[in-house]
Amino acid sequence: MEAILATHKSAEKRARQTVKKTAINSSRKSRVRTAEKKIIKALVQKDTKTIPELLKSFVSEATRAVTKGAFKKQTISRKISRLSVKAHQALAAK
């Protein structure tokens, strides 16, 4: 754990909260990236059975990360849009 450099009581509290928030946001970002990798892997392997459920879980996880402030709305909108197009193309091609 890092040394807390704050000198006021309120600043020490903010420092503790920041440590907690950073850990939570890092975990949240990791879950979104993992879900993204899973759907990309399914798209590459043309696994049409799992693509819809992976897309749904990715959208759910990513949207939650936006509402919690881990990602910007535009970033996630772009990722969802691109993956949705690829998923629909893969499903239409079967």
C-alpha cells in the first residue's frame, strides 16, 4: 500500500476512498476487456452458437461500466456498435 501523504483528516479519507475506487474501476475495466476478448475470439472462430450470448453479456458489462464512470460513454458506444455489426454479419453468413 502506498504511503498516504495527506495531512488533514478529510484529505486522508479522500485518499482511502481513492484507493478503493481505483481498485473497483480497474476490476470493472478488466471485466469489460475480458468480455470483449471473448466475443472477438468467438467471431474469429465463427462460433455462431455463443456469439449472441457473448454480445449480450459484453453490452451489459460495458454499459454498467459506463454508468459507474469507469469508461466514457462514447468509447463504449463505439465498441458496442462495431462488435454488433460484426456479430450480425457473422450470424447472417451462416
